[in-house]
Amino acid sequence: MPEVFLNHANAYSRIRVYFMNMPKEGKLMNIIETNKLTKYYGKSPGIIDVSMEVKEKEIFGFIGPNGAGKSTTIRTLMGLIFPTSGKAEIFGKNCMKEGPNIRRDIGYLPSEVFYYERMKVIDLLNYTAGFFKKDCKNRMNELAEIMELDLNRRIEDLSYGNKKKVGIVQGLLHSPKLIILDEPTSGLDPLMQQKFFDIIKKENEKGTTIFFSSHILSEVQELCNRVAIIKDGSIIRTEDIKTLRENNYKKITIRGDKIDQSKFKIKGVTKIVNGKNEFKFFYKGDINKMTNAISSEKLKDVLIEEPTLEEIFMHYYK
Amino acid sequence: MLNIFKYEFKMYQKSILLWMISIVGLLFAMMAFYPSFGNDSEILEKMLKNYPEELLKAFGMSGGIPLSSVLGYFVFTFVLVQLCLAIQAANYGFSILSVEEREFTADYLMSKPVSRVRIINAKFLAALLALTITNIVTWIGSFGCIEIFREGKEYDATKLIILLATILLFQLVFLTVGMAISVVLRRIRSVLTFSISLAFGTYILNSVRAIVGGETLGYLSPFYHFDPAYILKNGNLDISMVLISIVFIIVSVSVTYVFYLKRDIYSL
């Protein structure tokens, strides 16, 4: 058969496969899908029956306290550990069987970053780029500039924060379709955190799906569209970020000699703890009502904080 | 795969250089004494006869070849070279895969679009190239030192070639066994402890075999499979022993692939 016909036939079959894989109109395909994913470390469970769907172009938060199973889930998705049972798919492909193909389009930033200590940053980034069959140079330089990364330093000479920056650049330099972030902000100063969030938001605007694991509620609230909450290895709820925002509890501590507690009997006050000259509670509701109540008392001190995830889980997601 | 291979080989360069210097240095230092040994050969042979047979066997000096001959003396030297080659190969074997987990770089490497099979292949080939270079240098060093110090005495070059030809297979046993052990164990904390233990362990095993007699213990030691005294005395290899080495290699390689492909990579 003449070569021209063969080329046409190949092109036709590629186009056909492309359209077959496209989601139906208005329906976004699942980028990540797990079904009853379970991992035991010996006899102790890491994750149990984790089922979730992350849609295309979504910024999906994966939140839970330390040791809840976030990293285990991510490491299973990345093919670093093998599940005891259940199914894990990325781009519709089995994570265990088609790992290398899947990882071509994934950018991964682990919670702890370790690279070859004796390498220079530029060598590590070039080494990373060598794994992908595309030219990553421009994007690499662009990211390094945004993150203010010195490419000529040795990895061993970098601070943890700078190593984290290397992690960000190496994870994104190939412009992946899915970015998996496992507690990405630890070690980054607030300015760099914001720059990093900006990069992630821009990537998402370009159509990249983001899977964002964290134990810090506020950063999940800032970035994500939807959140799965994991505790003791099981997903206890998957919520829209709006719902999570509505459950925006504040932890309030009031200190004073004579506090009239009756003034704080407002709808939304829970988990009251009385101490010596101290009154602690959680509040969810109209913040103006609360500030009015606080200002009506003669106080020595007042503290309004975001409850820790543990506290939220302990009392609202039992 | 080429990407990993290039990086791995680059990492070996310093180590290859150190081993090359050590081995050639050892050959030179040992062979430099040969002229004085050769001149006083009668006294030396008499002196050695006074030593217990077991002791001579343990040090591989009872192969039936006179120590005063070029190859007889070379055997004595070569056993030490073998020990170095064993440590080098075992070092690479224990290290190539375990280093990624020990230094926590496995997360980085395995999150890239490369299969574990390709990772093993690339690392194995890089180690093999490193050993081949050491091998070539050992050949040159051996012939060179013999030429410098033989003082006109004749020797059978064919026997020497057969002996040197065994190096790569000998090292492959240590490389692959090291790899297999490293993937079966959860973590290798000190590579040097493992490699020295494997090299000296199998060397001592062969020495014990020489003292107590019989072959059973020798089956477990590549030092017996590629016994220099046997090779130089008979001018050929003990094929059944070489086959045992090949079985060791095949089993070790199989274990490496099977275990590594199913291995969980733990984080810090």
C-alpha cells in the first residue's frame, strides 16, 4: 500500500481514538478515580475503601489530619506502593499497570523533598526534563525565575525551602495535565506560598487538574473547588468548598475577671469550656453578633482563631 | 532509560578511578617482590614446606604450582585482586537500587514516566560498564606488572588469559547477589558492611573448604568456582563450578526483578 494511504489511515485512527476518548458534551471526564482502594501495612490499615472521583479541570482538595492516609492514597496513585485491594485509575488507566504512561502527564510534589545531593539544580532539572519527550527548557526557566531559584547551586547547599522550590520546578516543568501535590507548602515562606498558589491557579486556568493534599484548612479553602475529608484511613465526606466555607467555625477565647456568660448564649456557640477567668468556645454564625457580645464585656484579652483540623474533625466530623 | 544510565555511570566515575588505582597498585606492589622471591626460590619453597598444609591451602598457596614461577606467584597476588573485585562488585550490587530508598530519592525517580524494569536495566547496565572498565584495567595491570617484573622468566600466557577472562563472571555473581539481597531486605543502611561481609564471607568459606576438604562449601563461594590455582594448574575452568555461578546469577537477577517490581517504596 502506498505510504500516503498508510499515513492517512494512521491519522484517521488517531483522530477516531481522540474523539472516542472525549467526554460527552457538558460532562467532564474523571481524571482520578478510585474505588474501594485499600492499603494495609502488615496488619495495620493505611487506607480503607477509599473511593473518589476527581473531575477534569478541578482543583480537588484532599484534607485530613496527619496520619489520616493522605500520603498513602497519593503514593498508591503514583505507583510507589501497591494497594491491598481496590482500584485506582488516572486518565482512565490503571495506576499499577500503566504507571509509566500515566506519569508522563503527571507533575508530583511530595511532602518531603529529596534530590541527588551532589547534583547542581540545573543538572537535576535537565535530568528531569530528559524523562519527558518534549522541550521543557522555556517552562523550566520561567518557573525558576518565578520561584527565584538559583540554578547553579548544588542541591546539598540548599535550604529546605529552596529544595521545595526545586521540587515545584521539577514537578511542573513538563506542563503536566494533572498536578498532584502532597502538603506542598511546608517549608515555603508566605511570599513563596502565594507565588506557588498563583502558579497553581494559572495552571488550572489552562485546564490542568489539581489534586491538593493538605492538613491546613485555610489553604484548601483558598484554592479548591471540592474537598474530600479523610480520617483514620477512610474518606468521611466529600464536600463542595461552599459547604466547607459555611462551616466556617471560629475558636474564640475570652479572658477577663467577671465574664457574663449569658451574653454569649448566641445561636452557633458550641463546645463551651470554662477555665479560671477564661471562657472558650467554638462559634459558627453571624460574626457581628459575636463582636457585639464581646464588646459589651470588660475583657483582658480576646483570641479569635481558626480551629485546627483535628478540632474540627473531633467535634464536627465524628 | 538512557537518561538514568548516563546519570548512574557519571556517579560511578570516581569509584571506578579509585578501584582502578587500588587494583593496579596492589598488582604492582605485590609483583614488585617477585624478582627477590624468584632469586631465592629454593629457600622460599623450603620455608613454605615447614608451614602446615592447611594454612597454605587456606591462603591458596597449595595449588601445586611453585611460588617461584611467574604464574605461581601471580596466583598468590591474584587472590587478593579477586577480593578487591568482589568487594567492588558487591558494593555496586548492594548500592544501585537501595541508594534511592536510603537517600529518599526513590520518590523522585519513580514519579517519572519510567517503569521499574527500565530502572533496573539502566542501573544494572551502568554498573556492568563500570565493572567492565575495571576489568580491562585489571587485564592491562596484570600483563603489565608481569612483563615488568618477570625478569625474562617464561609463563603460559594462555592460562593467564583464561584466568583474567573469569573476572567479569566472577564479579557478576557478587553484583547480582548484592542486588537480590538489597531488594529482599527492607533497607540497607550501610552498603560497605554488606559488601565486605559478602566478599570476605565467601572468601573465608572457600578457605575453610580448603582446610576441611571436600567441595560442598565451595559450591557457595565464587572464590572456589573461579579458583585461580585450579585454572593455572589445569589451563581450563571447572565447568560445573562455572555453571553454579551462572545459576547464582540467574536466580539473583530473577529475585531482583520479581521483588523490586512488587516492592513498596516508603517515604521518610
